Amino acid sequence: MAKDTRFASVSNEVGALKRVLVHSPDSGLGKVVPSKAQDWLFEDIVHLDTIRRGEYDYYTKILLWFLDPAKIKGQAGEIDDPATRRSFYKPGSPGFFASDKVIELQWLLQEILEEPPIKMKLVASVCAVENCSFQVQQDLMERSPVELARLFISGTNDDKEMLFAPIPNFIFTRDIGIIINQHLLLNKPAKKARTREALLVKYIVFYHPLFASLVENIIELPDTSHHFLLPRDGDDRKVSLEGGDIMVVSKDHVLIGISERTSTEAAHLAIHALFSRNVVKKITVVKIPKKRDYMHIDTVFTQVKKNVWVMLGNFSKKALRKEDADPVQRILEGKKDDTKIRITQFRKKDLDNPVYFDSLEDLLADISRNDLGCEGKIKFIYSGNNEFPFDAREQWTDSCNVLALKEGVVLGYDRNDKTAKAFENAGFSVIRCQDLLDAFESGEKNTTDIGDCLVLMPSAELSRARGGFHCMSMPLFREDI
């Protein structure tokens, strides 16, 4: 794979997506048992064939049509043929799509394992993390790179024996690292269940030639001094940072969430790291309630266009002001600090004088106007069309977690009916994924024709994993806007 000197650059959330890191659901997802589902950060067990064939494979197809159409154009029959279809999606298979635009993590992992010194180091590192016996470590060294990459991710070898726990969250590539301009901020997962995936990604970005141009610009956050003496849970002095809490809204401005998964200390360290390297000039910290309902800031809001955002109405001005409440209720509920969102903006040139925002809408409107140069009205599309209980139900199934393929064209789940209606009310067309794929294949449409559109993706099983398409993507290159 040739080195691309412009391999990675992300300075916004909605410019045309040109290169993205993904991971297709692997066999480990099919081995999550009910008693371990929440330990492994899933809300339920999923049906593997449905989540692959009936859902995620459509995501892969859509990404290829927009980012690397030569890999998929004219191949619909072969890709959908039951006898050959899995080969197209499976790294290590002769028919694997092997795109350098829609990049599969497992493919990169097996490529670095071709190098004996890297293989030896990584096998030793994984075995140390998983507390394996010396004999298992020796046996792993005998395996091929393809077998070993599959085993490290799924936990299962070719004999169907499970050697490790699966890492089912590997499909959420947003959480492993974030490209900010030409820098890569590596994340530090909050939960033990994600330790191995963080280790694998670290080896990939430091050793795969694709990332060679980035190595000098990789930022790793240190642990707090004496972190090993801190309490196990609930201490903000611990350093945990996940990509769902980072948004690059302009070349000079990054948002960092403090949430269930990203700690105050991690935000503190990230701010100093980004400012000291002159990566950005402005960082806004968005502190949301530490609730499983929200998890990351990208479950509460994401960007659709320069002047359009989708968000949860719970954090709207109206909700914060309790406009529908009587005076006694408004005063009493206003005392509950744990339900509020807190927004603080730091500027590199004047750290001692932060700017505060009263509501999420105020912040997002400020970004649209002052960072992105928008004039006129800023639009907000609300989860569930801001109707209770659909707002909360659909936010839970990631109505606010959309991925922009280009400005105004976003992917969302088909189960969020009321949110789709809210998109229509805001002037967007709504199209089902299969209809769009058929139109591409027939030549009726091409990707340049599509604008201001919500593409509805199948979601019955994917939504059980509590992550949308924003979560299932790590943008490596976006066009400037």
C-alpha cells in the first residue's frame, strides 16, 4: 500500500468524507452472552448474520459508493450472491474489497503482523494484557497474520475455541482516535472491556505505513501521577477519553465532552496538549450528565450542515428554562445541577477568561456563525420531533448520532420515525438505503446529485449496541468547507 502524504486531515464535521476507518462486525459479536452484555457495553445480545448481512453491509456499500465507487460499481450481483458475498466483506479473503478510502481495521492489523518483530511484540503485549500462559503465547506465534488478526479481534481461533473475550465495541471506530487537522489524538477508553482494542490501534497507527506521515503528530495523553492509587471508579482524576466526546467543528475549534466516558482530567490534559502544539486556537468543553442515556456528546447532538444541527430537545433553551412548568416546579427543578449541560470555551491566547454559553443551541449557533461564516437562521432538528416520549426513545437509538458523508447528506437509523419526520419538516428529503443503492447501480442517480438528504439505514440489531453511524466511523480525511 503506497504512502499518501495527504493521508489524514480533518478540520470539520460535514465536509465531503474522503477517507474513513471502519470495522465490520466480526464473529465476536455473535458470542456476547446476556450476563456479559453490559460489561462489554452492549444493551443486548445481537444476531450476527442480521447485523452483518441485513445492516452493516449496507453501510459498507454506501461508504464505497461515496468514497471509492470503483470498488463497487457494477458488482451488485456478485456482492449479493449468497455463495460469494462474505468474501467481499472479509479481510484475508481473495475477494475482499481492500479499499484505501474505506479502510478496514482488521486489514491493517493483519498487514502489520506480516513483520516478524511487530508480530512478536504485539503477541507478547496481548498475552500480557489477557494474562495468557507461556504455551498460548508460543502457539500464537505460529499462526498466520490473517488468523492472528481475526483471533485478536474476535477472541476465537479457527477451531472455534475462545482464547480471549471478544471486543465487540471495535465496530465503534470513532472512539479509538480522532484526527484534528493533521494530528491524531489517541484515546484512552474508560472501560476495561476496551483495553485490547486500544492496544491494537496503538500498534496499527505507530507501525502501519499508511500512518507514517502522522507518527510525529500523534498525541497520547499521559496518566495522572499516581493514577494507580486512585479509587477504581468515579474519580475524575483518572484519564479516560473517547472519540465520541471530540468534535472538530472548524480548523481552529474543537469540542471536548465531559461525560460518562470522558473525565474532567482527560479534558484538562487534552486542552493543554492541543494548545501547546498549536493544533487549534479554541476549545469548548461541553459537560453533560453522566448517564448511560447520553454516554458521549455525539449521542446528544451532531452536525448536518454548516447551519443545521440535530440535537436532543432536553438540552434546548426551552427545556432548560422549564417554559412549560409552573413557577414552583421551575424553581424546584432548577436546583438539580446533575441534569444540566455546562459549556465553557477556552481560547489559547486568553486562558484566564473563558466564555460561557447558557445552552447548547447558543453554542451551536455561535459555531455556525462565527466559525463557519453562516448568515441568517440556524436550524435545529430535534430528536423525535421534540415530542415526548419519542424524543427520549429515539435519542436512545441514536437519532442524534448521524454521520455526514458530505454537507447535508447524513446517515441515520430507519427506526427513528419521528426524527425522520423532523428532517422532512426542515426541508430534507428522506430516502431508504436500498432505494439509493439501486439508483446508484442503475445509473439513475450518482453521489454528486444527492443533497440535503437523510439516508435511512436498517437498524434493528445495530441499535442494540448503542451507537450510530457517527460512532461507527473514524474520519481520516474530509474536504475543507
